[in-house]
Amino acid sequence: MSTNDRDTHFKNFAKLLMQELLGEAGYIDIHKFWDSDQLPYYEKIIAQRAHDLVRTACIDISDEQMKQGVRLHPNAMLRAVADLDAWPPTTAE
């Protein structure tokens, strides 16, 4: 995967995450951010959305491997993972 792919493949995911982190205000006051109780809130959002991305990636890779009937090369696995334009529904573990 080229650097350009690395920089752009999950651009929609990044936009969704930024929108969620910025919230309705549209910005984070960085001075309040580090001095407030908000840090655990932001850590939780990032952890949840990282989980969503990896879970989606695992499903996409598994589907592609089943379709082809072979284990994919890591670069092919990355290509098989679609960017997210919306958060997946919350699932119970």
C-alpha cells in the first residue's frame, strides 16, 4: 500500500471520528481539554471507534478470503477493507 493509500484509504473514518470528537460545538478548546474531566470521554470515543473499524475490517477481510478461497496477502487484506461512511450499529458482545 502506497503512502497515498495509507493517508487517504480511511479518510471518511477520520472525518466521522473528528465530527464525533468535536461534537456540536465544532471545536475542542485544547486548554480546557487537558485540564478537564473530558479526557476519559474522548479516550472512550476513540477506543469505541477503533473497535468499530477493526471489527468492520475483520468482516471485510473474512468475506474477501471466503470469496477467493485463499488467505490474502496483507496488502490485499488492506485493499479489501472498505472505508466507513457511517458508524456500524452497536453490537452486543
